[in-house]
Amino acid sequence: MKQQINLFLPEFRVEKDNLTAAFMGRTLMVASALLFLISAVDLVTRWQLNGNLADLREVLLEETRKTDELDVVLARRSQNVALAQRLQQAESRLAASRQIRDFLQDTQLGNLDGFSEYLKDLSRASEDGISINEFELRNGGASVTMAGSVLDSDLVPRFVANIEAGNSPLSGQHFSPQISRGPEGDEFFTFILSSGND
């Protein structure tokens, strides 16, 4: 029995392989393009990073230079600890002096010129026969009290007139005299002069 087989039937056709030269060529071109693109991106990224690295190295050098300068200054300052302490003490004394000066300027302390002018005025106004035993200044010379003895009671008003006619702080005072006779048999009179501010 003979049978004929048609070799041209689809079942007997040789299947074609899809991996042809053209397909392989296209795949190779796409892969090459992709590799080129990745390499280009990598190259650009490296170039940018190298630029950033160069900038950062310059900044690091500048900051290192500044740090070295500060280290030198700090070393000088630490060597001058005694000088810094003396400077701080001087500043403290200056602040204290300013406080005292401000306090004295705002405070009324009375007569800051002294009382020698009062004593000069008394010596110029003195008369023979008058003796001052007690002299008291109060409130910086604003109030004056004198006590003493005198041979003649008429000398007291002349003494007061001499004081008031002078050119010193006592001349601005107005004195009220109190004259009394000493103990019986005593030839002296006692007097007390008080300024009008008492």
C-alpha cells in the first residue's frame, strides 16, 4: 500500500527562526544606543561632581586658613591671660569710679570748698577785747553759731558788723546776738551769735 505525502502541507513546513541577522542588528543597535546614553549620563554626572568637588576643596582650603588664623589669635590670647585679667580689673575700677562720680554729682554734700574762708573772715573781723571760745558750723556752713566773752558789750555789734561787711561766706549770714553779764564780780560779758538760718 502506497501513500503519498504532500510535503508542502503546513504541518511539514520548516518553521522560520525569528533571530535573523536584521533582528540581531537592530537589537545590537538599541543596546549600543542605550549603553552610549548611560555612559553619556555618567560622564556628565562625573563632570558636574568633579566641578562641585573642586569648589568644595576651595571652600575647605579657605575655611582651613581661617581656622589657622583663629588658632593663632587664640594662642596669643591664651598667652596674655595676665593682661586680660589686668584689663578686666581696670574696667571694674573704671565702672566703680563712674558710679562714685555719678553719686557725688547727684548728692548734696554741703560745702565742698572747705571752711578756711570762714576762719579767715573771723580773723579779719576780730576786735581787741573779744574772745571766741566756741565756733560751730552746721549743714555745710549754712548755720553758724559762735560763743565767747568780751570786755565791753558794745564790741559785739561792731564784731557782727565787721563780719557782715566782709567778702566771704560768713558775710551772707545774719547774726542774732545774745549778750549776758558774767557771774557777779566778773568783768567780762558772754555772748552767743547765731546765724538767721538756725
